[in-house]
Amino acid sequence: MGLTGGIGAGKSTVAKTFIERGAYHVDADRIAREVVEPGTPGLAQLAEAFGPEIIGVDGALDRPALAARAFVDDESRKLLNSITHPLIGARTKELTDAAPADAIILHDVPLLVEGHMAPFYHLVAVVHADADVRLDRLVNLRGMDADDARSRIAAQATDEQRRAVADLWFDNSGTPDQLAAQAVAAWEERLIPLRDNVAAGTAAPLPTDVRDYDPEWALVGQRVVGRIWALLGANASAVTHVGPTAVVGQAAEPVVDIEATVADLAVADSVSDALAGGGFPRVASSDVERLHVSADPGRAVRVHVRPSAH
Ligand code: ADP
């Protein structure tokens, strides 16, 4: 699962709740620090690019000195990212690959939305608090400079952009306990069943009652289209939201249908395991399609993998 939210939203509180319940934590902030620790190749590369002055007398990265050189223009910022991003990516992969098979992996990624990383997770959890609440907490509880906090908030994704990728939305306008209770409920009702269903290759049950049109169907459609692209890659030639829930304004059974077009049924079979591992086990096969259904009890989705009409 990817966990994100604006600075000061309450990610640490939610992460703590998940970790207490046994989540395997891959901590983006910590990795970002680790790859430039004293004596690392990462720090040496930074010194080569930005000058030896960015290393303090204690041998550690002097962050203000680096910021003064790396945040002056786009060119320098890109140079900084071209050094740190691959190192962070490699370390993240290493830690993720080392997780036990049945682990629920928690990636705490502050810039998940900005980095367009949502499709790479089974679930994206977003912690939300209004910007003025975050500002107040950052300044009064974390002792951050008000202007600094304001400019960081302004530089990040908007609430609307975060809402668009959120499979789980945690409202942190109340108390920390209320926030933790939402995380516990998500853990028990979504994450554990999803993990168990993926391990067993079983789909979550689909609702069969007809409901009024819900604009959320279009958002789920968009998210799942992105997710299926991430799982199928070049094996698919098109991935689209189809069926009754794709018709704006129309009542329907609340099951989002996604059509993934592949070359032929052999390709459809070859991607079966990738879809199953990604949260969409196969439930049926016919002459015209391979049918996959979401393993997440909170997301009713059918994925129809169909050969393109020749
Ligand atoms: P993030 O990790 O998303 O940047 P934090 O979890 O560190 O945010 O929260 C920011 C600050 O606000 C911290 O000092 C935290 O203790 C405090 N905080 C978080 N949630 C609440 C809440 N519901 N009520 C009051 N303070 C909170």
C-alpha cells in the first residue's frame, strides 16, 4: 500500500497504527537520508556534482549548503534528482523485495501523487487535513517556520489531485484517536481481506443490487485503468472503463467494468498471474475473454481481458 498526504496531514500517525498491526514499513524519508549518509557513494556523487562544501566538518551532508546550490534553478534540481532518485529507487526495491510473502507492505511516500506512483500500489491511502489545519499543526506542534510551511504546502499536489488517487481516504480534522480508528478499520476491513484474497487467488464478492448513478464510479474507473496499465504494460493495447457504470447518470449495479485489449487469448493467459498478484484474480474463462475480479472487498471491479477484433 502507498500512504501519502500533504505535509502535516498526519501520515506518521497513520503509519504508526499500521506498523503496530504488523505492516512491513518501507520508509521513504529514511531511505532518502540513508542513501546520502557519511561514506556512501551517494554522498560522494553529490560532492562531485555540487562541490565539497556540501559535506560538513563531521563528514555528513550539510543540507542547507546543498539546498543553496541545488535549488537555484531547474538544471541543478534535475542534477540533484538524477543522483538521488535512482539510489532511492534501488534501495526501495531492495527493501520491498526482502519483505515476507504474506507481508502488507507500507510505503510512506510524501510525493506519491506528484510522482504519479499511484498505479504501482494495490491500494493508495491518503491522509487529509485542510491546509489551514496543517499549517497550524506544523507551526505550533512541529515548530516549523510559518512561511516555510506555507510554501511547502503550496508546492505540493492539491486536495483534489490526492482525492482522485485515494482508495482509502482518512479524514484527520478530528483527534489523533479518531484518525487511528479509521486506519484500524481500513486495516481490518480492506487490507487484511485483500492480502488474504490475493494469497488465496480468490475474488471479493460483487454487489448485485442496482443503485443510482455515483460519480465515484468514474474515479474508480480511472484509478483501475491506471492500475491495469501498470500490471499489463505493453501486453495491452487499450484499457478502458466500459459497461453500465461508465454511462454518466445511469443507475447500475455498482460494479466497475474495465476492458483490457490484448492481442489474443494466449496473451490473456500469459498476464493472468500478473493480474492475480496485482489484486485481480481470474474467475472465469470463455471463448471471448478471461474474466478477472478485484480481490479488494472495498472495490467492486471486473476486468475483461479480451483479444482485439482482427
Ligand atoms: P505528516 O507525517 O503527514 O507530515 P504528522 O503525522 O507528523 O504529519 O502530523 C503533523 C503534526 O500534527 C504532528 O506534530 C502531529 O503530532 C500533529 N497531529 C497529527 N494529527 C493530529 C490531530 N488529529 N490533532 C492534533 N495534532 C495532530
